[in-house]
Amino acid sequence: MGEVRQPLLTLTSGKEYLVLATQGQAVPLGTPFFCDHRYYGMQPLWIEPGFVAGQEPAPYRWRAGADRTVLWDPRENPWVPLVRWGGRSYCVRCYDQVRLSRDSDGLTLTAVGVPETYAEAPRWERAIHAGLALLVPYPGPVFRPARLPQARLIRTLRWEAPAGRLVATARLEGGPAGAHLEQAEKEWRPRL
């Protein structure tokens, strides 16, 4: 079918309703809420078989205070594949390209992106930018992205319509020695 350019893909079939995030979004400047892992690409946002909520978005969790890592840490969301390397978690927040294909049993979304991590900007730097924001309406940095060297993550979401099942897989191509993929596979199927 080709490249997907819309941020959400909505599928309906009989009594089933499915919403998938495609490319995803994350904005490391300004408010941390735009870095929320629930906006990352290639994950289900809502699955409703038989007009009953079956899969809702990952819950919003933030302990308040200055530590906002729970908002952007990919370990908080079981649908986001992550790469562990050097004591840090990397994930693809925004995929470079998403392709859709269909066959008689359902459809497949395949996406490619570069894993990255966020490091929180130092408090002193955030304070300077907060002061400057009084003069110039420009949000200062909250996080700094750092890409995983020479790595690409290929993510697949497969909706098997007859079974009403969603299967997610991921694989890592390239990357530094010692990098390993976690949360690569996930499956959702209706409860019987």
C-alpha cells in the first residue's frame, strides 16, 4: 500500500476498533509533557474488541518534582522496544519512515528509526533559559537527545484481523558492541 504519512492509523471492522500510533512524536525542548512515552511511534493507543476497551494507552505516571524521567523512560511502556547500552535505555521516539502493507489476513506496519536517549539538561541551564524566557518567548532545553551510534531499529506491528490479534516485533541492525534489544516482542489478543 505504501508509506504512511498520518500520525494515527484507525482501523474499524465490524465490532473492532483499533488506533495505532505511526511515526510518533517527541519534543525535547520546553515542557517535558511532549516527551511523554505514550506519544512515541509504532504502538497501539487503543484496542476495542466488541465495543469494550481491551487495550488502553500506557498509564500516565509522574512522581512530580524535578525528576521527570518516568515520563520519557521507555521502560515505562511495554509496547516500546528499547536498546540497553552503556547503562542507558535508548528507543525510537519518532520513526523516519512507516510503510503499510495488506494481505488477506490483515495488515502490517513496518517502520525504521534511530534509537536515542534523553539526558536531562542541567538545572543551572534550565534556570538560565527560564530567565531568558521572560525576554524572549522561546522554551529552553529540558532534555538533550543522544543517538545510539550506527544503529537502526526496525519495528513491525501486525494486525491479524480474523483472530483480532496484534503482534509487535522489533530487531536492531548495527549499533555498538554490547547493545542489546529488550521489549522486542509483544502480543495482544482478546480475552476469551
